[in-house]
Amino acid sequence: MTAEGHLLFSIACAVFAKNAELTPILAQGDWWHIVPSAILTCLLPDIDHPKSFLGQRLKWISKPVARVFGHRGFTHSLLAVFLSLALFTLKVPESWIVPADALQGMVVGYLSHILADMLTPAGVPLLWPCRWRFRLPILAPQKGNQLERVLCMVLFTWAVWMPQSLPENGAIRWSSQMINSMQNQFNHFIHPQSGH
């Protein structure tokens, strides 16, 4: 996916995450924190490619990362996803520089990149260092980025106008409950004596 496609896709994912109330923090968060934060990190997984939009601007980081992991390696894996999701569980103090909703927006942006790359024929190595690629190749690069734009606009439109009265057993509500459960388990693991 192109840099433009990743930017559009991250905006659509951020709108979806907030409107779907993926987490309580996102549900109550400020649009001006969530969307810009998602945009800020949506190109970050491609830091492993020196010719990428971000890699060209941060070659001093990109080249060593590319040398160690290769393109679409660790930064596109479940390990990176897990580390990103772990940020959801952080209890951010009020005095911290980055607000909690912005931090979760950053995670949404990062994850949107991996999801978008899964829609290309190259896929992503979710089980890195295993080289298996996971893909649902609906975006063919030879067709240009028109299909990317259409997909992003459809997702954005649906995210804006999606029904707010989703059933409790719907996939979105289920994922929200799963994330809350993961957060509770992580907090219990980190602070076992507090009895969370």
C-alpha cells in the first residue's frame, strides 16, 4: 500500500475505533487527539524500508532496522502488534505528556498499517521470525492506488455512519470486551498485589 493509502486508511480506522467504542478511552477521547495520533504512527512500521516515505526521512534509523530485520519483518509481526496492544493497558497519569486517548490513537495508527499491508499480495509475517505471510490480497499494486482510495473512502463512510446501536453480541462489542478483559489481565499481571 502507498503512503497515501496508509494515511487514508489510518484516518478511517481511527474514526471506526472511536465510533465503535473499541475501548472506553477511545469512546470518550478527543477527536483532535485520536485522529492526528493515528496519522502520526501509521507509517511507522515501514521504518524498516529505507526507500519508504518515512525511511527516506529517517535513514539513520531505517537503514540499521532494515539490515537487522528486513522489510516487513519484526515491525509487521504479532510481536510488534502485542507490544502495541500492551500500550492500551498503560494507566497514563494526568501529568504525562501524551494523553491516554492520543496514545491509543497511536496504537490504532500502527495497527492500521499492518492491517492494510495484509490486504496486499505481499502480506505480512505475523509469526515473525517465521517467514509465513498472512494476506487477503484484495489490493493489487498493478491497478494503481485508485482501489486503495475507494476502499479507504468506503471504510471511512461506514465508520462515520455506522449504527450506534450495535448488538451486544456483535463483533465490535465483543472485541471491546476482549480488549477490556486483556487490560484487566495485564494489570493483574503487573500489579498482582493490588487485586485488580
